[in-house]
Amino acid sequence: MTTPTTRRGLAALLIAILTLAAPGGSWLTPPAADGQAKEFKVGVALSLSGIFSRDATQLKEVYDLWADTVNRAGGIKVKGAGYPVRIVYYDDESSPQKNAQLVERLATSDKVDLILGAFGSSVVFAASAVAEKYKYPYISGAASANPIFERGFKYVFATLNKTFDEVEAAARVFSLAQPKPTKAAIIGADHLFGKLSAEGFKKFLGEMGIEVVHFEIFPVDLTDYNSIMLKVKRANPDLLFLGGLTANALRAMKAAKEVDFTPKGFSFSYGPTVPEFVKEFGKDAEGAISASEWLPSFPFKDPVFGSAQAFADAIRARYHHEADYVQAAGAAGVVAQQLAIETLGLTPPLDERAREALMEQLHKQDVQTLYGRTKFGPDGGIALKPPIAVQIQGGKSVLVYPADVGGTKAGKLMYPLTPWRSR
């Protein structure tokens, strides 16, 4: 019969074994003689399985790349010493509730020094409440829903624009379309980001004088999109907008082709910028538009990854695909936190007072990263970045709106789209 002490010992051993197996993991280094740990222990609760896993995997790639980049350079430099980083991952199975539980585990049982952000607004909304409770700065590069920033929290930060700002360019790009579109349909997945994206599209289309002839929010776990697409087809809009994540975008594209409906313009809050989208659809991906906030051609730099292009090259070399803007946003979050640690001279382990100082530094610092200016407002949202619209042209994401961002000139909008059968 095992005693509570024995069970705790076995649990600790299991956690250590699992940590070693995780990419970027290593055996826990014992504290130095002066009581200081020899590494920064970093915790992440992330959707490694379930409906959000396609998207969340991109953040894991970035976090692993960051850890390896930092460790190859000798660790985070503090007071003349280098402290490596070690990441512990847990899978939330795409459940906001489970993610919140795992964040609590990271804070109370694992006692990590830092907690990195998850993917998806609904997940981050739940997780950040726990991070706030235990006073852990929580920076997400993959959540933008406005309600995240409306709770008066001090420890939550994000590097993406808030949702309405994020999708604006993906609607306004059609002000360039000829002939001028007059009717649009909007569909959105029933999760926080999907619904807000759909509402954002509706707002901007109204301001542009484009009539919304069909608006529908569908269940997040819906698998048969054909019935929705048939309703859209009957409404005969010029434009179709989708509020949702990659899984929603993939299913919507497939359904549109299956019911033989080609809108003149097809715009997504997220999806086409993810490498899997072009890989799956090939030539059928041509002309799809997506909201975005970054391209490798932008002239941004930082002391960790180097230039925006160098970051994109590192992603391609390691993972054999193009870098997505959410990956750049995620990288900006970890770089901002690393620079704050170095500025403050914080050494591990980080106690509550150190994490409070880190939170205050994140609120006041104004730094450049590979993602551009990374400055957080009082509510933790990033200082507004120019939202952009990109279009798949020649299998790559090409800036199409606005006309110029950071010296990158916009390409010509492909409009109207070529019917499926003629591609």
C-alpha cells in the first residue's frame, strides 16, 4: 500500500519523465548552492489534440524554436550569467476548462517560473483568469477577442490586434474590387473568435455599403458544411466571409467546391495563412483572402531571432513550411518577456514579487521585435498594428491591402475569383 508521501514521489518522478520526453525538455537541474535555480522552467498548456490542434501546433513550434535559439546562445543573460530555458507541455485537448486546470497545475504544483500563452480566444479567456489569480504574466500571440481585455486584469497581454481591428483589412480590401461588390454572406463558428470575427466583418461591410444577405453562426464541432454552403449559394452573394480558425476554413472551402459555389471574393478571419491550407487545396487555394498582421518581408528586427526574414527562414529550415503571422506574434511575446527579464535582472526561481515586477515592466516597456513594435496598453492589448489583408497568389501569401506596409508594396487584388471548374 502506498502512502501519500510515496504517491507524491511517484507523481514527481512521472512528471520528470514526461518532461524529458517533451521536445525541448531536460532533467530538472538542482538549485545552485546559493539557492538560485540554474534554469528558467517554463510551462505551457496547449491544444496538442482536438479541434484547435492544427493551429496550436504552430505555437509549439515557435516555443521550441525560441528555447533552442536561446539555449544555443548560452541562455537568458542575467547579471553576466546565462540561464537556459526548459519547457514543460501539457495537452488541454482543445478544452478551455481543462486548459485553466492545467495552468493552475503549472502555477501551484510545478511552480514554473513563466507560463506561455495558448492558442485561441476561448482557451486564453479561461487560462488568463487563472494566470491572473496566481500572478503570472500571460502573453498570447494567438488570441484577440475583445472580452479578454475587458476584465481589468493586469497580467494578461496579447500581441495580436483585438478581433475587430484584426479583421478590418480582410473586409475593406474589397473596396478595391471591380466591379464593385454589393452583396455578402457571413458565416462564423460558435466560439469566441469565430463569432466576434463574423460580427466584425458585418460591421465593416455595413460601413462600406455592402448588403449582408446571409448571416449564420454554426456549431463549433460541425462537420457537414454543405447545408450551410447551399443556403449561401441560394442567397447568391458576391462575397463570402468566414469567421473561424483553420479547421473551419478547411471545411468551408471543401464545402464551397462540393456544392459548386464560387463567390467572387472569399475572405477568412484565419486559415489561408496556415501552410496546411495551401498544401491541402493547391490551385484551389488561389485567391483566398485572410486577415493578417505580418509578413517576412517587413523590416523588423530583434536581438533574439534577428530579422523577420531570419525568423521565417528558421521556421522553414526546422519545420519545412512557411512562417505564419501568428507564429511571428507568438515569437514577439516570448521575446518581449525575455527582454523584460534581462532588463530587470531577474534570476530563477521567480517568486510572486519577481513576477509582479515582470508584469509592471511588460506594461511600460516599448521594444522592437521581429514582429514590429511590441508595446502593450493598460489593458494588455498591443498598441494597434496596421491590420493587413493577404491573398494566396502563386501558392504564397501576398499583401493586397493596404497599399504599403513597412516598405512592402501591395500586389494587385485577384478579383473576381475563377470558378472551381475552370481552375
